[in-house]
Amino acid sequence: MKIIYCHHAERDVDDRKLRNQNDDITENGAKVLRWMRDNEIQFSNIFKAKEIAEGLFTTSRSVSGSMRKLVNDNFIYKIVPRGTKTNQQS
């Protein structure tokens, strides 16, 4: 199953703002968002965890976990291709 993510969401990260422990975004989440923003033209604003992991030189599993949290916090959208079954569908 291929899950695709889109960066354009309701919230964004401000690089100039200092982060503390009370922020709702993780360090890896900030790296993922920054990479998505910097590469949105090259990838037409549609990303896979594997592509981001290769760009950040990390594992796709860690990127996937960070992206799941970003989706839940409305930083990015999750796009599931039509006809693909997910755990939420019966």
C-alpha cells in the first residue's frame, strides 16, 4: 500500500521560533516538515516516507512515525489512492 503525504496543511513551522518541551511537534517532525517545504517543487508537493528518509539520510520507519504524528496534529495531509484498503475501511 502506498501512502502519499501533502505538505500544504492548516499549520506550519516557523524556523525562527525557539522550541521548548511543551511544543506539540517533535525534532524529527520539524526536520521532515523543513525537508518537505524545501523540496515541494521537485516532488510536486506529494511525498512518500521513503523519499523523505532518503533525503534526510534516516530510516523510512522513523520518518513514517513522525509523519503519522504530523497528520494527527494537522501539519500535513495523508492522501490514500482510490481503491486502496486501509485499517479504517471494512
